Amino acid sequence: MDKITNGTLQEIPIDKIIRNPENPRTIFRQNELDSLIESIRQFGVQVPISVFKKGKNYVIVDGERRWRCSLKLNKKTIPAIIQEEPSPLNNLLLMFNIHALREQWDLFTIAKKLPEVINLLKEEYDKTPTEREIAAKTGLLISQIRRCKVLIDLPDHYKDMLLDELHKPKSKQRLSEDMFLEMEKAITRVEKNIPDAVSSDKNFVRDILIKKYQNEVIDNVVDFRLISKIVGGLKIEDGREELTRKTLKKLFNDNNYSIRSAYQDSVSDLYLEKDFLSRIHSLINRFDSFEPSDLDTDTKLALESLITKATKLLEDE
């Protein structure tokens, strides 16, 4: 038996090990396990798992994938570092800090456990923890915590839909976490600014947008951001509310009307003009950094062409 600073390293019987019921990670895709199974078949478990003793068994803190793969290979024992049993809060926080930033973790699995972490921290602090305090304890970024809260607040029907999708290989997933996050952000923006554009049943709008996304009427997750730009057009120019409302109501109905079409029909001209004006101001500011002697022939010709076109635009106004 070897001694190490943070616990005892032993080969322990694999049938004495149980998964940690508090482990946020619940999705283990077979195609992602296959390469690890092959590695363990050839080289064994190179990195010990971490466990704590619970009665006659050992509960996993870190290394459930290695344990699952070893079971598949009918291994009798597995190298493990045995730690002291943590408190319920520390049990959760240990796994969050070990795993939270690992690429293979799905955000939704973290989101499902986050309310439990918040409740345990609330007991410890005797108050609701701030996002900064949650981040410090879990190792999550504040932006990740906010994204988790959006997923937590989804109605159960959509959470089940997302969970079913997450069991598929990544390449076959269509209704991703990002899709739900972008969709919720867009609907919330509309709800705050033009509430009557969203029907009394918010789930109806969700269902329409999901159906359009599945049927590729909406073909890119990023397209949802154009809904926020449609709403944002109200701040660029007054008198657009009725057109915006009409466009969004059409978008939120069962048809082949896409987000990009809604954007083109409502605010694309506004953003084109805004971008054009921004470029003009930028060009004017650049003029101050030049002297006549700095201009070569090509630049002078380009400026003369610009003056001609600008003059014609102003005369035709």
C-alpha cells in the first residue's frame, strides 16, 4: 500500500464501488466511451479514480467514466485514491470543481444540480448566495451560472426534450443547449418590449420556433439573435412598433416564414443605414489625420469619386 499526501492509493474491488448519486453528470454516450475502453484494454487505468468509504462500499468522487469502462472490460479491481467522506455540500462542490470546466460535461447536467448547490450554500451562509459566491465555490464562470439558470427555468416538457437530445452523439444533436439558450433570450427580449407579440401561451411560441428549427426553416442557432435586432429597431427609429409587431406575430405562427425573412422585412434597412452612417463618421474622423501632401493619385481619384457620388445623392434628395 502506497501513501500519498491527499489520501490512500489502493487497488480496490470494482464491485465494491458505487456511483455518486450527487454527480451532476448523468449522460455517458457510448461512442465517447469506446476510445477510453480501448485505452484501458491496452494500458490499464493510468489515472486512479477518487472515492470515499461509505459503509462497505466506496462512492466515486472523480472517475466514473474510468469505472464504467473497467466494468465493461470485466476488470476485478481499479486503482483508487481513498479520501475522507465529505459533507453533502463539499461532496457536490468537489465534483463541480473537478469537472465543471471539462469539455465533455453538458451544461444541462450542471444546471440540474445547481439548485441543490444553491440551497446548501443558503444553509451555510444563512442567506441566498450571490452569483459571485456560487462561482467562487463551484469553479463555474458567472456567465455559465446565468446560462444554467435559463435552462433550469425551462418548463419540464422542454427539459425532457433537451435531455433526450443530449443522449444522442454530439454530431446527431439538433436541439442543443445553445439552441434553447438563444431561443429563450430572443423570446424574453420580445416579451419585455412588445408583450402582445407573444401569444398568451408562451409555450406556443416555443413550439413554433422549435418546429421551424427542426424543419430547417430556421437553419442556424445564431439566427435567433436577429429577433433581438428586430426588437432593437424600435430604439433606432420611432414609428416602427406596428410593423415590428406584425412581423413578429407572423414569425410566431405555423408557416415557413423564417427569422431572416422577418429581419429583411422589418429592420434590415435600418441597420444598413446605421452601418453606413457609422462608416461615414469614421471616414470623416480619418480626414483629420491627413495632409494634402499625404495623398497619392489613387487616393485623390477615390476621393473625387466619393465627392461626386455624395453630391449626386444630396441633389437627388
